[in-house]
Amino acid sequence: MRLFAAVDPDPTARAAAARTVRALASRLEGEASRRIRWVPPEQLHVTLRFLGESTEADADAVRGVFRPPFVTGAFTARMSGLDRFPASGTPRVVWLGLDEGRDAMVAVRAELDRRLASAGCPPESRAFRAHLTLGRTKRWAAWKRYDLVRAWSEVRPETPRWVVDHVTLYESRLTPRGARHHVLESAPLRRFAGA
């Protein structure tokens, strides 16, 4: 089973991100629009860790680290501007960043990494950059970078705030229609003071 841990936007933030996807898709011309696989609204999330293929025993160990509540506190997050990976050359991923809640998201990721280490998961070597993936280009695409740059210069994403109050462990099942995500565990963050 393929596992990943993520933070989910609330319904308002998810709907705003979905409107950004629709606005981008409508501004890209023909071939460029068809060359992006847009993330369905119900699957929009901020990936904290992609754990990849896991045995049933490893998955059980990972599930165990999600059972106690997190020590890191709940926080407010807000999406910001559009960007892409990689920063230069042929874009592979189109995403929204965070302009509020970045440091708190890094703290959640750090706590998650410590928990996963106790379950035998080695640390990830790549630097963590919190983002909400909107779409992925097909690797074999003949891509016109300027189409995307022009499109996102015309789109002003809505940026509602939402409260991040839990972390979710997902199983990602690959199907002919793309990946489908299923919740395996969810761990709450410590509540706001006075909440």
C-alpha cells in the first residue's frame, strides 16, 4: 500500500483552491490545458510526508504514530500565490504556497518526522516546502512554459484562512482514473489555548 501524511484544507479553502484550478484551466489554451492532470477538489491537500509503498506490518507501525494527539498546536493557515516545480525549465507541478502558517506547518512536519523515525521510517532527504498541489503535467508533454506563466499572471487566487487542527494518514490507491485517497488514521493537533 502507498502511504502519505497530509494536512487537509477546510471546505472553504478547498472550494477556493478548486476555483483557482478552474480559472487556470480556462485560461490555458488547448493542448497546454490537456497536458495537465488537475487534482480533484476532494483530494486537495498539503503533503507532509510521502512514505511510498509499505508492507501491511509497516503500515500498522505508521498507523500507530497517528494514534496519540500531536504536541504541536493547531494554527491558522492561508494559501498564497501560484508557483511551479521546478522553478526553472519544464514545469511538472503547479501549486499554491502558504503565506500564513508556514512555520507552524514546518513544526508539524518536524514532529511527524520524529514520530515516523520511532516506527522505522528514515528521514526524507529533500527540504520540506509546504504547498497545495493543483495539477501535474505529463512528463512526456511538449510544454509551453509561457502559457502557464501568462495564465497565472491573469489568475488571482482566493486566499481564505483555515484552522489546521489535525494530520491525516492516507492510503493512495492507483486506478485507471488516477489515484484515490483513503483515510487510514487522523491525529488531532493540540487545541488553541483557551479553546
